[in-house]
Amino acid sequence: MCRFSLVGLGIFSILVSCKNDIETINIVTAKSNLPNETGKNVEIIYSDSARLKVKLTGPVIEHYSKDTAYVVFPKGMHVLFYDDSAKVKTELTARYGVRYEGLGRMEAKNDVVLVNEKGEKLNTEKLIWDEQKQLIYTDAFVKITRADEIMYGDGLESNQDFTRYKIKNIKGTLAVHDEQQKK
């Protein structure tokens, strides 16, 4: 009788421990945690009316097709924005990126650098691009470097070409140009 109880207790322990292991395995390997597609050294091109608009590259891409489909660039991304003549207008790099396909929104994070065609450079830790509104913005700290000045702020709103922008809570060294001296 005692031997049967020990065997029964052993089998019960194995069944209980297996159940926990199966639950752990299911959590770890759940489809919701895995990308639907993964690629290396990927280049994505966006065009409008057969005109090149954006070229996005990254060493690793993960595509998720959930309620809101999105693409993750876990090892960084490089984005080139083009004008109608296929000339690069703006260049963006970041160590991490996410593009929400249905929302038409992209987020760049971690050491984000944006340079426009005039050579003005934006440094920040987070930048959002709204594709429909053709705007970029952030509430994070920003540093903008121009040829003759450096500006700092606590946020920014800009057109997607980064040629017209508004800095929130601006600080820094600003060059003031006298219009009378130009005449």
C-alpha cells in the first residue's frame, strides 16, 4: 500500500510538472510573440505615381501581421526621402525603428539623426513620421546643428523634408541676421 502511494505520488508529480512546462513552452512559442516574416539586409521602396519617394533599408526586418500590421527594424534603419526628381532631400538613421502599416506612421528611436539637403542636422532619441500629414515630430530633447548655430529644445514639429520646423522650448546659440544689412 505504501509502495502504491509513492508510485502514485511520483506519477502525479510528473503530470503536474509537465503541465507547468507545457504552459511555459506555449507562452514562449506563442504565435503572437513571433514575426510572420523575417529578413536580413532588406530594402523597401515606396513610390507614388511611379515616382520614388522613400527608400528604407535595415540589417534585420521583422514583419508582424496582427490587428495592426507593423514592421520592426530591431538593429537599426536608414531612410532616404526623395523629391520628384529622385534627388535625396532628407536622410534619417536610427538604431531602432517601427513602421505601423495601417496607420501610416513610423517611429525612429535611439540615436536618431536626420539631415536635410541644406546640411542641417537633427539629433534626438525619438522621432515620429506621419506619412499622411507628411509631418515629423517629437516631444523628446532635440539638437539642431546648422552652419552658424546650434539650437536645443524639448520637442519639434516639421515638414517631412525637415526644411521648415518649429522647436519647442528653444535654447542655444542663435545667429540673428539684420535685414537692413542685407540691402
